[in-house]
Amino acid sequence: MGTATQWLGRAMIACLSLGAVHGQAQTAASSPNATYTNPVLFADYSDPDVIRDGANYYLIASSFHFVPGIPILQSTDLVHWKIVAHVVQRMEMDPRYNLTGGNRYAGGVWAPSIRKHNGLFYVYFPTPNEGIFVSTAAKITGPWSAPVAVIAQAGLEDPCPFWDDDGSAYLVHSKTGAGPLILHRMSADGKHMLDQGKIIVQDPKDLPVLEGPKFYKRNGYYYIFAPFGGVGTGSEAVLRSRNIDGPYEHRVVLAQGATSINGPHQGGYVESSGGEGWFLHFQSRGAHGRIVHLEPVRWQDDWPIIGETADGSVTGQPVESGTIPGHPHRVSTQRPQTSDDFGEEKLEQQWEWNHNPDNAHWSLVARRGYLRLMPMAAESLVDARNTLTQCMQDNSFEFTTRLDLTGARNGVHAGLSMFEKFASGLEVVQSDNELRLNYFHLQQHTSGPMLTQKLLQLRVRVEGDQARYFYSLDDGRSFQQLGAATQTTFSWWKGARPSIFAYTTEAADPGFIDFDWAHYQSTSKNPW
């Protein structure tokens, strides 16, 4: 399929190796023709982009209002992934990222792009309210530079950089709501725009809602991979031109076809060291968010053919399964991290706060082996600071946490939830120096038992888009259900998330809540 280094060049190929991440074991299976089953990530890594750097692949995703932002996942085979870092440690563009004077739900980091150029990793990302930003790092694990605005303008989305063979730098992006594709010249260091940009693609008839462009070059053609038609029902197009300014011709290269994979959408193209082509894209999957599928790519007449096709067709449809890239003889079974015993001085990589945390109100060292949350004043969970979340990694799972309520004070609300716009969960509420366990969903509350003890376990069991909540008063030997089965939802452009929280409705001494651990267990059939 041509020379891989010719078009990946400065943007996508280098050499780097990473050690194992704490707490994530790797095992191996011996199968020279091992297969994978889609989705390769049953998790809300929306708007994925991917590059290869030596033997490693790196995937990034949008994170919206969750912090730290832009998770970075690493894999050696495009199928088995672990989280190794985040690009953005805090969102400092507006006080509403601190839940001060409002919020930035559905704002924050939209679809990012990652490239490597002249030994430096670049990640570009938009925020719909503030502009387009870039962060850089010499190592994929950081430290990443604080985001710098390259275009300080609201209403822009989905940037992707490109360095041409002669070193000329460009940036393509769309507008919020999915508008035309706009191309800018950039300074060679990728930090400054050199012009106001020009529209290079605008076709509302054949390419409506065009967004998420990703720029590549191969065999003298400039390619833009871009979805169109909307998140839930759209398809993937590829545009090409001999001139970076266009005009561009296009083909629809991936659509739902006869499959159940609705709207195979935005993603990134990458090649293995052996020249095999692969496309990682998302599928909108309700409350689970936008989960990640892997498609093989072959080239014909300088056009990519993605997925599986009927005879003579140039439009592919998603594959159900395939051979793991590279036909490895040793297949990793690593998965993104989930459980945490809070035994280290920093949180494990899976955790992301709802908006920026207030670091004065949480600690991993105040009591060794525990996460201590010092409640802050809020009217409800969606207004509360320091709610700690992570992605679901399976269609069904159990998430359990152990709380010590010794430090609880009047006004406290602390517990476990599936965090989303219509959050549900179990919370311990202290009033008049008495503790009661409640189930909550929207404005509904179901009273549970009064608590005479300071230790308890809370659990959510998720099956599909249904959540059921349980508690244990005998340290996990038995669990009782509290509340009804609850529908979880997709909201603020994100899937629902298991979370732990503590806030207070009284301004007096907030006390503290200690979380001993949070354990995640998949109850899905292992897809590998």
C-alpha cells in the first residue's frame, strides 16, 4: 500500500517505549492468528484519534467537562489498551470550569487530534466557548505544556494539524454545529496561525454536518477523513486532492450497511510498522457513550476501502471481528485501569473529576490508604465540586466502594452514583446528628435504613443501560438492594459514569468522608 513513511512522516512515526503502569497487569496468550471482536473499547472514548510511535499506538479522546482532560491510551496491537496519561491537568480558560458562577457541562475539550513532529508530541483541541488550543510534550507521559490558544475564538471545533514534506504547517478545523472545513497556514512550530483561514470544503447537499477532519498525505494526495450526517446516523467520508487547498473530491467509505453499528463515525487512520492500514472510530451507544471500533483498511486506486465490502462496492461496513493487527504471537490482555485501593500518593489514571477539583478539599495522604473528601457546599450533586468519576469499560459490571463515615457532619451527602444529567445513586445524609442511607434519582428519594455504624459498602450493578443499587452493613458479606432499577442516560455529550462524591448543604464544619477503596468488576463476557 505504498510507502508508509512517505505520508506518515513527521506527523505520525517515531520511536518510544513505555514501561508498565502501576496496578495494571499484563498477561499473554499464544495464538499466531489471534482475533479481536468489536468494539475493542466498550468505553466512552469519544472522538478518538490515533498515531503510531515505534512499537506503540497512542489513542486520545475528548473529555468535555471532566478533568484531567484528554486521556492518552497506549497499545501495542490497537486492541488492548491502558491509560498512561492525560494531556490537560486543569481547564483554566473560564471560572465556570471551577463550577464558579455557572458550569461548563457539554463544554470543555471537544474532539482533539494528536501528531508527532520533530520529536515533539502535539495535541490540538477545541473548546466551543473559548477557542482552539495546543499542548506539547517530549514524552507521551508528559509533562504536557499548559494549553496555549492558537485561535482565541468561540464557535470552532475539531482541529487537526498537518506538516507537509517541506515542513510547511497547516491546521484544518470545522465550526460548532458542523460547518465548512477551514484551512489555516501555521508557523513551523505549530503555535501560531499565519492567516485568517479559507474554506476548502463546503457541501451541505452531499456532505451535511461535516466535522471531525483528520489530515494525511499518501502518494502525492492530500486526504481528509471526516464524518458527516450526524453522530447517531451518519457515515464516514474521505476527501482527496492533489493540492492542499483543494478542490477536493470525496467518497463515502464507511456506513452502517447491514450491520447494527449505527452511524460509524469520527476517528483516526493509522498504519502498522508492516504497512497495514487501520481505522479506529466511535459508535454512539446510548448511556455508554461513544465506544470504539477497529476496522481494517486496504487501498485501491489511491482510495481507502474500510471495513468489509460487497463485491464492487467502495463503501464498507463495520466488521464484527478480525485478526489482531500484526498477527502477534503473544497477545496482551491489558485493559484500561478501573479499581483503586487509594494506596498511592496520586490517583490512578482512570479517574477524572467533574470540572476542576478544589485540591484543598481532597487528600490521599491525610489518612494513608484512603481517599479523603472534605465536602464543599452545594445544592445538589450536579453543583458539587470534587465528584470523582471514571468511564464504564463494559456493557455490564459492578462498582463497589467502602466508606468510613467517622468524619461526617450535619448537612453531608456522600456516596456513590452513576453520574450524568439525571444522576442516580445511594447517598448517606446526616441530619440532626443522625445518619440515614437514601436512594436518589432526579427529585425522587427513597429512604433506607438509619445507620448506627460508621463503615458501609455501596455498590452499583449496571447491565446495559439499567443501574441497580445495593448496600452492605456487614462489610460485604451480604448486600441489600435499595431503590428501583434506574435508566441511565447519555447527557452533556458523555456517557454515564460510576462516581464517588461528598458535598454539604450546610456551611458549618463540613467534616470529611474517607473512601477506603473503589473496586470495579466486569460481569460481561470477555470479548477477547
